[in-house]
Amino acid sequence: MSSDSPIVQTARAARQASVALQSVTDKQKNDALLRIKQVLAERKTEIFEANEIDKKVGYYGAVRLAQEQVALGKLSSSLYKRLDITNADKWDSILSGVEDITHLPDPTKQVSLATQLDNDLELYRVSVPVGVLLTIFEARPEVVVNISCLALKSGNAVILKGGKEASHTNAVLAKVIQDALNTLPADSSIPKEAVQIVETREDISALLDLDRFIDMVVPRGSNSLVKYIQNNTRIPVLGHADGLCSVFVDKEADIEKAQKIVVDSKTNYPAACNSAETLLVHRDLLNSDKFISVATALLKAGVSLRLDTSTFEALAQKVDSSFKDKISQATEEDFDTEFLELTIAVKAVADVNEAIDHIIEHGSKHTDCIVTENETVAEYFMARVDAAGCYWNASTRFADGFRYGFGAEVGVSTNKTHARGPVGLEGLVIYKYRVYGNGNAAGDYGSGKKQYLHQPIEQSNYRI
Amino acid sequence: MSSDSPIVQTARAARQASVALQSVTDKQKNDALLRIKQVLAERKTEIFEANEIDKKVGYYGAVRLAQEQVALGKLSSSLYKRLDITNADKWDSILSGVEDITHLPDPTKQVSLATQLDNDLELYRVSVPVGVLLTIFEARPEVVVNISCLALKSGNAVILKGGKEASHTNAVLAKVIQDALNTLPADSSIPKEAVQIVETREDISALLDLDRFIDMVVPRGSNSLVKYIQNNTRIPVLGHADGLCSVFVDKEADIEKAQKIVVDSKTNYPAACNSAETLLVHRDLLNSDKFISVATALLKAGVSLRLDTSTFEALAQKVDSSFKDKISQATEEDFDTEFLELTIAVKAVADVNEAIDHIIEHGSKHTDCIVTENETVAEYFMARVDAAGCYWNASTRFADGFRYGFGAEVGVSTNKTHARGPVGLEGLVIYKYRVYGNGNAAGDYGSGKKQYLHQPIEQSNYRI
């Protein structure tokens, strides 16, 4: 062990902290969160000073970054805003967010199966923390507080790595959290190594290899960050790289609903992963006013349309001339593009099956919607589309942990295993089986010997 | 698409079959399984002929394999037996196993969350098939039937790759299953591409890269097979490479229970992954007859003991001289070794914390047991040990899907996400969110606008 590098020591300390966290009660976890809130408030000046440094450095960095991104055709001018935690709304929401987490139910110690295997042999499946989380994020320093508190509430240790543009703020926030844990009363003890921060890319590269200590990676940031992580670790990654959501307007759609849903899905917050990027239209609508009215609603909302040949032809002759510069012919890539701005790709399909095929081929398994009044077609679409969210007559923008009522959102997952869609605290737990015996041997059971009972245990008789 | 290689076409066909499987009812799946059973029975002669070829080829192959394994110190002489499916018991159990699966509850279409988001906006979380499975296995050809039927029952498409020692049998079994699917009545239609088989290592290498089509890999075979797969794919792997289980005999153990549990955990079926490989003993027991009696029980059962210094010294002077050749000093590697035979590593620990630390450092998160009469110590151990199974006073050999009452076992997982421990059909499903709206826009909700209800929906009012 003496040969461990500093980063292996960090990972090992996180593992040891996670063991200690297994025995911590919900009250102890909530006490720790309230203590964190208190110490954050007490040390506001120190935190804001660090944030000022980052904003100055980050601002000049942002100028460079902006120039690079302009060259790439993707201008992002919001870095300064994302770095800033000193405006009153942001700071208050950080503090209240910590307390909000104390009001959520403890996701651990939940029994999901209880079976009497034999008279003196009981089986329980009980939720437990996943163990050690590694969170890699960019820009927004409040993630340090938010993810640390979600990790603690679910009994996980966490190693954090933020972007270097917020390194001063991140370091102070992590230090404040550690100091808060360090000053808990002895009967609420949580090791300060439950929350640790690392700073360099080399650290991340090393941590992504340490699957013996780290159980899950939770990236919060750009597509390229998530993709890099997915391609460079065997540790399970909870997250999504893309959010390529589609809305399919069926021939039996109520066009008023279609207008409302399509416009909201595209324009409510175009930079979000649950915004629509593709509009699929049943081709029977092209020769009526219905398609024109949906397209015009988008155009009026400021959306540019990239249209396939048949939708372009249907629209070009009828659209109001003031919108001519907002419509253009789509390229193939447009149907694989997450625009994240007021642009949408539009395609006509022959029927619901072609819509489903298009979504399976081009979608990102995030959230897809059908607009129709035909329940059979809607159920068929929702059964066959392979996405975390399958919606009937509702905006894709509802795909969000708070809107779903989860109280907290760890992230949105497009994985096919473990946790899918908006992920609350449940995504940070797994289960273990506990068996309570009385000296039982498996060799005593079988043909001509004892038989298993396999009876469910009544909840009032649970040992847990 | 015309440029797709044959293996990409196979994966794409599996994906398309998995889409069709989303709409299949439980009755249709059970009808398909019963049809498979029927066609297997009808074509028994053809299947047995293929098996005879494999057994002849496999036998000569087995001789070579055995010689190589002798050289490596691991003699396996059971390949012939594992290849054979023609003895009456094996064949009958294959056929009855197919029918047994029809009696299991459908793991899909289960609602685990139902929330009224607003009066005309409902959210459901519903279990769905994972999608496309890739199963890689060795020797036992009955895996073709077993895993195909588990996949179909859970609504998944599957691509199978067996060992070349059973290639003739595997190919015929897969063909029979496809033919059975092909001859279903039209109203029970399941595409035959729901079950496909591939044959070469190159195919596997290509499939492990196709994470856009394949959702989960389920390896069934040796540690080296599982490790190879884990290290060569980004697709989630459901399984375990190692089964390094420990039994800790606490100072407050009932020694009769300890003897029974330790002997059963080690000797009931030493080649199984849930057999004990390490015995940890509280050091307070070394100076009493208690440790000697547990050690003697193991020795009488034919077990060789690899003892650390203090347990060796405690035992060497007192053990019956007839067992002298069964005890030896342990090396460090012995505590990281899955013996899979009648050998166990033995170590003294100062207390339950040292036992826990040892298990965390050397265990494989499979199944670990504490023998004690002290409930507080037992709960502490079960909370802190990070294993799929944490047992109090019961043999580690109970860690098994059938013993747990699951009816079927897909495999045993030592993962920390998705599914853990013995995995039944539940491990082959995930969930999706279905939202039922009426033209709802997210922009209509918020401060000063509509508010979310977030009320649970009564089960009797479910739309699903």
C-alpha cells in the first residue's frame, strides 16, 4: 500500500469512506447536510472571493474559448454567467437546494423483496448506496455542492473533478464541505473523505482506470465530455451524450395540440437535451393546411426549418414570404444533429412505422413524442420506440426530474441498464441480498431432503 | 445500409426483431415457448446426431485441452459430460425447462411509478425489455435453449455465440428454435431473427463494438471469458468474473453452526462461484478448542487448509496427525485465489472490522457470511461488507436464483449497477417513462402559471 500513488490513495480513501457511510442513518445524513448549509453560509465571503478570481480568469479564458467556438460555428457566450455564483438568486438557490435534499426520502434501506426460504432462513433484497461516485463536470461550480449533497443523502462517497475555469471556486466549496463534515458531532460522524476533489486531467485518466475503487461515473457537461468518458472507462457511466428528441405529427393529430407541442418542444429552452430536434410529419398532412399551420407556428416562434424534399416542396409555395429565409433544404446530417438552438429538421414519413424506424435509426433514446388522437397508434408508437421517454400529446420538455416529481435530478440517462430518463436519488443506489439463517447448509435441501418454502414475508414481520 | 457487413446485418436484424418484440403479449411469448418445446421434441434425432459429432470431436479436443490444463495445474475432465445432451435426464430437463419459463410472470409491462403531473397529464414508469442481448458461452449447448427462452420471455432479441467444441449442436438447436418461431400462427408472430447464432471469434469481436445495436452482454462461462469480454466492450456486461466468497467466524459464534456453515460453504459444490474460498477466524478463538473443531470439520470433509502464521501455529500442535499433510502455510496469493476445489485459505483477524477490511480488499463482491450469535455485530458486518450477498449464519451456497425462489437464473452478477447477485428475468428488463398528455406544453407551468400536481395515481386508475 505504501507504493500507492496520491490518486490511488484518494480513490482508496473514498472507498473507505463509502464503507463508513453504509452504517450512517438518515438523520445523521440530514444533520450533515444542514451542517454543510450552515458552513457554506458562514464562509460566503471566502467563497465569493474565489469565485471573483475564477470569473476574471474565466472571462479572459471565455474570450479565447468564444473565438475558438466561433471558428467551429458554435458560439457560446454564456460561460461567464455559468461561472458566477455570487448573484443573490443563484447563491440562495444553492443553499436552499442543500436543505431541500434533506426533505427527500432516504433511498437506501428500502426492502424490495422478502422471502421466507425456510422456517429459520430469510432472504431480503435491500437498497444500498452504489459506493463511490466519480463526477466530472464543467463550468458551473454549484455542481460541487449539489452532487456532494446528493451523494451523501444516498450514502455514496464522491470524487469531484470540475473544469479548470472554476478551479478556485470548486476548491473552496469542496474544502468548506469537508470542514463541515469534520466538525460534525461525534455521533453524526461522516469521514471528510466522503467528498474529495481532484484537479488535473491526469487524475481523471488515472481514476477512470480504477474500477476496483470507483463504482459509477456521473458526468455533467457537454456531449464531448460524456463521450470521452464513455470511451475511456470500464466503470458504468450514468448520463447521456446526446439528446436528439423527435416529435411525430400523425395524420390523425389534433393540429392545435400539434402546434402547441411542437413549438414548446423546440422553443421552450432550445439548449436543453429534452428539446426537439426533428419534426416528423405524416405525409397525408402535406397536402392540407395542417402541415402549413404547424410549420408556420414554428416560423412565428423564430425557428428555422431544415426540410426534406417533400416537406420543402409542400411548404415553399404556401409559406408567407416573410419566412422565406427561415426555410431551407435539409442535408442528411441535419437528421443526426442536436441543434440546441432555434433550428429543427423536418421530414415527411409514410406512416407510424416509418416514424418509428427513423427514430430508432437517428434518435438518441432520450424522449420522443407522437401527436395523434388515435389511441391504438399512440400505444403502438410508445411501445415500439426505444427511448427513455415515450410521450403521447405532450411536449418533450417534460422529461425532467423536477417535472416528474423526483425532487432532485442527478442527471438524465439514455442508458439501457440501471437507470433511465431523468434520474433521481434512486439512480445512486443498488441493492444487496441479506440472508438471515440459523446455521443452515445448502446440502440439507433437495430431492428427498428439506424443501424451500419460498413464501413472501409480510411487511410487519420484516427484520429490516 | 447496403455496405453493412454480414455481422452488422445480424445485429441490425436483432435490433429490428427487438422492436417487434415490444408489442408481443405474454400469451404470444408463452405460445412461442411451447412451440419451441414441441419442435425440439420432434427433432430430437437430428439434434442428437449433431451432439454425437460434437462429442467425438469434443472428446479428442478435450484430451488436448486436458493435457494443456494439467500443465497449468487445473485439470478439467468434465468437458465430455458438459457437451452431452443425449442422456435422458439432461434432455428431459432441457424440455421441461422451456415449459417452466412459461409459468413465470411476465417481467415486462410492470408499472413501478404512476404520477398525475396535472389533470390531463399522466406519467408512468413501465418495465420494458432491455432490447438486444449478446450471450457468449462455452461447452454446454443447452444454454442455446435456456437463454433463448429467457430472452423471449422477457421480450429481448438475442445473438448467441457458443464454443466451437459444441458448434454442431449449437447450430442445430438455434435452427430448430428459428424454425419454431417461423411456424407460429400469424397472430403469435415473432420474427425468427429474435434468436440468431454466430460462430467465429471475429464475429464476437465485431459485435462487442456494436453498442448501437446491442444493449447487454451476458457471458456464461469461465472467468477468463468474462474478463476478456469486460475488457473489450463498452456494452454493459451482466455477470461475474470471480466468486471469492469468505466466511468470518466471530468470537461469539456458535461453533456447531460455524462447523456446519463452513463445511457446506466449502464442500457442497467446490467448483461453484458461491463456494467459500477464505475462512476468517476471530483470533480469540485460536486459543480455545473452537478453532480446532472448525478446522477439523473441514479436514474431515477432505479440505486442505492454507493457513496464515497464527492459525497455522494454533492448529499445527493440536491437529490429529493424520491430517498433517492437509495443512500448510498460506502465501499471500492464497487470499486472492478462487480455488474451486477442496482447498481453503484461513486467516485470523483481530475483530469484525479487520474481517470487513480483508473482504473489501480481497473479495469479489459475490457472497460473504458472518457466523456469530451477536446481532449487532452481524448487522454491522452485513451493512459494511460490499457484496451482492451478505449472510448471517447461513452457507454462502444459498446464493443461487433457484434457491432464492426466482424460478430462473440468468446468471450471477457482481456488478454494482443494474442487477446484482443471482439474476432472474428482472435483470433482462429496464423501464421507460410513458407520458399521456392532451396537448400540454412545459411553458405553461412555473411561477405565476400552472403548478404540477405530483399525485400518485391509484392502481385501479392506471391506463396501462
